[in-house]
Amino acid sequence: MGRGIENALAIAQKQESKRSIASCNGLLGDVERDRGNWDAAETLYQQSLTVRTELRDRSGMATSWGILGDIERNRGNWDAAETLYRQSLEVMTELGDRSGIASNWVSLGYIEQCRGNWDAAETLYQQSLEVKTELGDRSGMVNIWEQLGYIEYRRGNWDAAKILYQQSLELQTELGDRSNMAQSYSGLGENESDRGNLEAAEQFSKQALVIAQELGMIHLLAEINYDLARLERKRGKHRTCPTALQHSASNISAIGRGEGFGENQARVGARLIPMMPSSLISISQANRLLRSDNET
């Protein structure tokens, strides 16, 4: 696909069609982003933004800022991401683009979630949920329910978390959204594990594992294998625990190589950040994390 876009870009440049040049650079940026090549993607999006600014294409500018915010978010640069999202939000608000406004609220909510500011994140998610509900954006609604479920889980409100995860899972199943189904199953597994319901936790985690393996969701596989290792440690099965840890370490190594970046990383990213002092985690590091978890 990239080669076809490059050919289209060459034609647009020859014809000096600025709007087409901006569009092609944006599409090439999408290709590099999906490969996890953040620097290359950023360069292309910036080129697109420059042209859209010259054309006074406010909608295109807002979209570019939002995508550049995503890149900074994936780099862990929360402040830079927030600045870009707010630039995008300001223009989307001026244009009356309610879908764009709701999307930026979700992005800003994720930033607050990563900072551990649960109340601020919840407020932004609820604002977005209201708009997405009015617009009939069912896919967007289920994603927000999942994030709200994670927030309740982190607060220790297990019943509230379970309701939100199951609410999200029901609609994800109806929509055939297997990627987010896997994340909801994983969230339910974490929730049951912390309640001490180890059998239920294992069942949910294994349901998530099957889907994540089918879809190649590297980030989620790392999380699920880590959670399964925690389950085995809670049961006192230290001999089987390293197997799950090895799988988790292998998944995180793949993340360090830039694999699996095309998936929805919101909740998974927030979960894995404390686990990743570098792009690679060793079994001994994972064991220390498990000991720390058991002590808290």
C-alpha cells in the first residue's frame, strides 16, 4: 500500500496539488505509525500539517494535531501529547465537530489515566460518553465503558468495575469487536483475581488469551501472561509461574522491537507502563514485580 501512496504523492507533487500532497503525506504517516516507526510518522504528519496550515484547512490541522498527540502519547510524553490534543480540541470546538470533540476528550482522559488522575480521567470519559451516546457511536461507547471499568478497578470498586466491563463486553460481542472483547475479558480476569476469585479470574484471562493470540495483540498478551503468572503465584504453584512469566517477557521484548503497535493500547498501555523500566523485562525482574504485588 505504501508504494501506491508514494506514486500518488509523486503525481501530486508534479501537479503541485497541495491538498493531495497533504493527504498523501498523512496516509504515508499512517503506514509508518502502524509499523511503530514514530519518528518517520511524525515527520510525515508534520509535513501534512504544514501544507494544511498553508491551505487554512482547519479540520485537517485539528486532525493532524490529534494524530501527533497520539505519537507523543505512545512515546510516554504526556505533557506534549496533552498540548497537541488541546490544540485539536480547540479547533474541533470552533468547527462544531462533536465527534472530534468527543475523541479528543477520550485522548485527554487517557493522559490523565496514565498520570493516575482517576477523577479527571473519569470526568473526561463521561463527557465523551454523553456525546458518543447522542451520536449513536456504539463502538466509541463500549471503549469508554471499558476505560471507566478500569478506573473503578484501580479504585478497588470491584462490583462497579465488573458491571462496566460486562456492559462493554455485551455490546462488543454484538458488534463482533473481538479485539476489545479480549481486553474486556482481561479486565474481568484482573478484577476477579483481586477479589480472590482465582478460578473465575483464570477463566476470563484464558478467554482473553485465546483471542489475543488469534489477533496477534502483543501488548495484551504480555499483560495476560503476567496476570496468569500472578494467579499461579497466588495458588502457590511456583513451578508453573515462570512459564507464564517467560511468555510475558517474550511479548514485552516484541513490544520493544516495535511489534503490535496497530492495536488499541489505552488500557493495556496504562497497565504495562509500570512494568517496563526498559523495552525488555527479564524473568528476574518479573519475579520481583510479582513479589511486590503480593506484598501490597
